[in-house]
Amino acid sequence: MHSHFRAKSVALAALLALLVLPGALLAKPNPGAPGRGFRLAARAVGFLTVNRIYCGLSATGEVCVDSGGSSTIGGGYWPKGSPQQYVFNSGLQVAGSIDPTAATATFTWKDTTGAWFFDASGTVPSGDQVFPIYNYQDRNDQLNWPAAAYVPIGDASEDVFDPALRGLPSASQGDIWTMAWDGNPGLTAGRPHPLGIAVESRGLAWNYPTFNNDVIYFIYTFYNISAAGSCPTNPYASSRPAMQDILKPLGTRFQALNNAAYSV
């Protein structure tokens, strides 16, 4: 099998391959034919249906969730169009801590918290949309494809991709791209405060070579957005320019919202 990615790993980038195994786990209702409905622009829910897998998506960080927003219908079907449901819902959960022993620490306390973009307990997840879901199979999304959604070139995340793919809008037969964060203090999900993380998500799928039509891929890049973009030294200088244009105001917004919420 020819690989579409370079073998070199990248810090803060995760590659997940979801392989649906044969079996007969039935669930209803049938998700229907891919591409149902007509949408005028990228939105908060969507789906990845390039090959034989149907995976519903949410711009808040949930994966293989019902793309209609239902909390009682599953979101991962194989083969698509059948009633064979294999995934009800999944998504990202991130934890982080501040280490007082770090060389740059100017405090004596240690703080640990998390970001629940997916929460199976029933609690409202802490993920919040930054960008809606863009699907390169959708013609309108193609015409409005964000600059940051192009295959990375110019920062460390480019190393996940073959050089021939860098700078293209889509690396696969139909990428999806979205971005979420946990910076909203109104969505703490029982935490003392938000963690300060943004996640860039890219879904990829192919119908070739043989057996790859039963696999979907997700690449996640995590960004610490707890620093204001107006800092004298650009805290996001290591990111590509199009991503800096997002992270700078997002960091400023994170500080403004949370300083007000917690009287900092």
C-alpha cells in the first residue's frame, strides 16, 4: 500500500486510523444515503462519507456522532447506507497540568485540569466551535475553503504529509476540516476553569487501494491558546501564518473571557 503520509512523527499532531471490523451489530434508523439534504455553507455538524464508512461529525470535537445532532442515534456505520452501526459516539479528551518545578515557573502551586470535547457521562462537553465543519466534497465549501484548512506548509505539522500534498486544499479524496477550543468559561463541565486548548481536526479518506476504502483517518493538532496574541513576543510564531491569524485573537479572547469570569 502506498502511504499518503510521511513516517516522521510530529509534536502535537496525532494520526488516528479507524478500521471498522466485520460483524453484525445492528442499529436503527438507517443513516440514509450520503450527502442527504442541501446546505449553503459549512456548519456545526457534518459527515465523512468518502468511502464505505459513514462517520458523523460535530464541530465541537465529537467523532462518529449522529450528524443530525440526535443524542439517541449512533454516528458510525459500515457499510454506509446500511443499518450496521459500529460507533455510537467518540471524541477527544485532553488533560494538562502546570508544573511549578519548570524552569520558567514563577509560582508555587500546581494546577491540573482537562478538556472534554467528548463526554460519555452525559455532562455538557467543554468543547466549543471555532470553525464549522468544511467538507471538500461540498462545492460551496470548496469555494470558501479557509486558508488555515489547506494542507499544512510552513510549520511542524507539515511533516505528517508527503511534500507533494503540502499546500493543497485537500490531501485525500475529500478532506473535512474544523477547529474547536475549550476556552469558553460557560462550558466548564464541572472543571474549576478551562484548560486553554484549541484543536485543529482534519479527516481524510480514500477509495483506493484495496481495503483502504474501509479506513478513515483523523489528524489532530493541539494548540496552547492561553497567551494573549498581543504579547510583546509572539507566542504563536512557530505556527504557519494562516494559523497564527486564528490563534492570536483566540488567545486574546481566552484571556479576556476567563479573566472576567474568574476575577483575575
